[in-house]
Amino acid sequence: MGELSQSRAPIYEALLEYKSRRIVPFDVPGHKQGRGNPELREFLGEKCLSVDVNSMKPLDNLCHPVSVISEAEKLAAEAFGASHAFFMVNGTTSAVQAMILSVCKQGDKIIMPRNVHRSAINALILSGAIPVYVNPGLNKRLGIPLGMSIADVRKAIMENPDAKAVFVNNPTYYGVCSDLKTITELAHEANMAVLVDEAHGTHFYFGDGMPVAAMKAGADMAAVSMHKTGGSLTQSSILLIGERLNAGYVRQIINLTQTTSGSYLLMSSLDISRRNLALRGKEIFERVSRLAQYAREEINKIGGYYAFSTELINGDDFFNFDRTKLSIHTRDIGLAGVEVYDILRDEYGIQIEFGDVGNILAIISVGDRELALERLVSALSEIKRLYSRDKTGMLEYEYIDPVVVLTPKQAFYSSKRSIPIEESEGQVCAEFVMCYPPGIPVLAPGEKITREALEYIFYAKEKGSFLTGTEDMKIEKINIVEE
């Protein structure tokens, strides 16, 4: 194995070599380089299907990498400043779950904010870990949850000295960052691991003037969605670990749930994207930041909307802001974020990341152009002129304090029955209810169904949010824990 060089892309190079050798395939996949599925080959292209291959000696094996995948992971670890990097092909969901399963066993406590992605609470169901929720800060004007305050984290650590880990979202979907360095120091003093959901923070490792990245802050593990802002294919992700953890054990945990048929399309996209960011990341994200700032300024000139940024930093639960995020408050024009989201898509042919009850989020990345942002700005201006109305009676919050009665695992696997949602107040929820995106549960298994949560669900439904999580696909019934 040669010396590490960030200009290398070992998996990509091995696939080119494989193609050049014109190997006759008597292994899976059964489409045999596309010959067995002409329509698929026509749609995706011959080049794509010719490298949709199975693990074999020259191409290494994701479950036990010893050659080109191992080398690609070493290059990724170096690029991200980690002790080790794992290529993940089951999405960042599997990376988040691997983090929690690596440090928490049945009955172990984990300190975490409640506004986590569903994948983190799913990991609690799988592991049997017990959440100690820290309610995030709240910006009342925007109605959005922020990061965790240092005082609240310190209190949770003091009250739960037996907790195994502190889990942090950094950044949140809206781009808000906690004081990750201080949280990491507090957790390590208490001998707790620090796990960071960095699904939306790939660029923190490569851009200048970005909020601190997890590995730089001294965290033990970080789940990084390369496909979100790093340019790789959907479902490809990287799990980073620091030197305090055993890489071999973490690999065993990953292999409990990750496929044994790792996609070389996904892995090569991680390899090529890492190379691109390592070589050109600074200039890429400088441009992305500039585009986002341009759009923010233009949207704020329209009036009625509020595209927020670093002016809201308070040194604690809004410790820093990801300036590449275009988060826009819409409630002052009398429209829920999800209504603006739907109008943009249906009337203007513009697909943004998500809309909730008071805000929208547009993801700005390496692939965006100024012209497209001008189109977004003019569409928002027109929407204000054509659709704005009085905001009286609009829901003003995005976060509901949970009332936890049972652990997620106890509730999910309990005896349960299905009842109409409108009759469920006061019962204990046995499943998830969430708007997707962003996939943060309104209700999670084990939580009391409160009037506030129900009002949020009914309001989100009425405004057109895509609700998910319940066994009932129409979201008319909900599973509750039987007494």
C-alpha cells in the first residue's frame, strides 16, 4: 500500500482497473453488468451498471476491509481529522445507530436533546438504552428548538453520573450549533463518551470560518452525511471515531445491522467526494457560504420573511450558526412553512428541503448557481404578494417538552392497541408520530400523548405536512400502551 495522498481515490481506481480487465461475471448481481436488464441499463447508463459489482478480492470487502476500502477509509480519516473512518452504505441512520450501540447496552443511560432525528430514538429501541432528555433552548420569535445549554448539560451529567454518553445534534436542521467543545470537556471529565449527529455538518471539516467540527472539538464519534452537503450519492455516509474508542469493536457493531452487500456505487461516491473536498473544499464552501448570504440578504429585503443568521448567536444554546443554511421564518406573512414549501414546488417548480409550521429550509451546496437562487428569491417575493394573510391563530412553536413515562424499547415492544388519534389524550404512545422531513418525532414511544402534541399533529396535518411513523398509514389511528 502506497503512501497516503489525498489526490488518490483507491476504490474508484480499483473499479477502473476491474473494468479494464473485462472480467466475465459468474457472481452476483444478477443483471451481469446491465446485460440482463436493458431498461435499467438504458435508464442509468452502461458505465453505472458495469461497476455495480460484488465484493471480490481485488475490490476488498466492506465488512472486513484489508486493501482498497481500508486505504480509502484511512484517507477519509486523515481528511476529517479522525482516528478512524468507516464507510457507511445504510445512510447516516445506520451511523447514528452504530454510535449509540457502540457505547450503550441494555439499561445504560444516554444524555441527549429530545429534538433528535428518529434514527437516534430507534437506536434506543434496539439497544434498550435509557434516554435522559435535555430540552433544547427555544427561540420564541421563530418557534424553533436550538442547541443544548451548558447549564442544562452540566445538570444532566451531575444528576446522572452513571450515564455512558452525551449525544449532540451539531448543527440542528436549522443550522444552530451548541457549544460542542465545552460539552465535550464536561462529558469527558465525567468519563462519558460524546456522540455527535453531524448529518448536516460535512462542510464544517473543509470550509473556512465554519462552526467547530466534532473531531476538532474532541468528540468520540460523529455521523457525517456526505451525501447531504459533501456531494456523494444518496444513502452514503461516513462514521468517524476518535482515539479513545476501539475501531475493531465499532466495526463489529456496524456489521450487526449494515448490509454485507456494500454498494460500490455508494462507496466510490464517498471516495471521489472525499478527494474532491480534501483538494477543493475551502473554495467550494467559501462559494456556498457566499451564495447563501446573497440569498439571505435578498430575502430579508422582501420584508415579512426572516432569513436568520449569526445575529442570533448568544454564546450558549445558539452558540454558532451554519452560514450555508438558508433557514427562513415565514409566519409573519401568515403562512406556515409547509404551505410555502408546497406553493414553491407546485406553482414554481422549486423543491426545497422542508417546511414546518413556521419555517422553511433551502439547502445550498456545491451544485447551486446564483441564477437558481434568484429564481427562489423572486418566487418568495411573489408568494408574499399573492398568498400572504393575517397570521392570527397560527401555531407558534416547533418543540414540545416530552412527558416520558416508559423507555422507548419498553413502549415499542409492549402490549398495545390502536385507537383514533383524537381520543388518545393522556395515553402512553407506543410508536412514533413525526413530520418528514425533518424526521424529528412529535411523539416517540413511551411518551404521554398531551393536548399540545395533538394540537401540533392536527395543525401540521391541516397545513399539509407529510406525517409518518404510525402503523396506520393514514395517521388516523395511534398505537397506545395497554395498561
